[in-house]
Amino acid sequence: KDEELVGSETMHVERLQDIIQDCLTSLDTCAKLWSLEKPVAPQQQKRRRPSEQAQFVPKSLNEIGNELTRGNAEASLKKAKQAMSVVQTWTTEDIPNKYELLGSLHSYIGRAFFILGDMDEALKHHRTDLQLAEQCKLPEATSRALNNMGLTFAQTGQFAQAVEFWEQ
């Protein structure tokens, strides 16, 4: 029965055997082409959009800074918290300087709380900024965090602690 099926003619007057042979040849050609391709690691298969991330970061930091400059600490705080929640979802493969960005965002949040008069929250975020700056070995960010902590302590009348941070 199988020989009858293979030997029978189709409606297009081709033998089924010829169709099967063409399919096998086609599959063989595809297999040869696939073997020439370089394998793609599963991590690379996921499509990333670093350009979107790369655009998001400076735009967000600029908007946050502009709000602070205009004296709109609440809007700055809101934007900084939103940006932080986005950056926290990224890996260091997405953005290699993720922790530097988080430090900058903590600095902006600390400055916003300072302007709003919440010195405890300001100190909390400036401390986190300092920890990230030291962890990433970023001298400018370390200096920024130390200065902000000094300013916050001075604002609360803790001048000895302020001087201690400014001297570091």
C-alpha cells in the first residue's frame, strides 16, 4: 500500500515521490545554512533597547534638576522617585553605570527633601548616595554626597557633624 501511495500521481501530475524528494532536499539545504549560523546565547536573544534607556536617563536627570532649579521640589521628588523605580528594574548589563545613576537619583531626592524641610529623609538619601559613590569609587559623587550631608547637618544646627563631613 505504501508503494502505491508513493507511486501515485497527484492532481498536478507530479508523483508524490518527487514532492517528498524535493522537500527532503529543501530541508537538507536549510540544515546546511543553519549550521553555518553562529549560535546566539539566550541572553542575547532578548531584544534590549539600550537606546531608549540611554535616552531616558539624561532626559530624566535633566528634568529632575530643572524642577529643583525652579524651586519645585515636589515635582522633582516625584520625577526622581519615578525614575528610580525604572532604573532599579534594569540590570548592569542594561546600563553599566546603574549604581552611579541610582546615587545621582538619591542625591536629587535628598536635595528635594532638604528643600521641603524633611532633614531625616534628606540625610537618609544622601547617605545612600555616599555609600553608592564609595562602592563605585566615584570621587566626584563622593564629594557631592559629603557636601550634601554637611549642608543637611548644618541646617539642623549640628555644626560639628557638618564640619566633619566637609573635611572628609
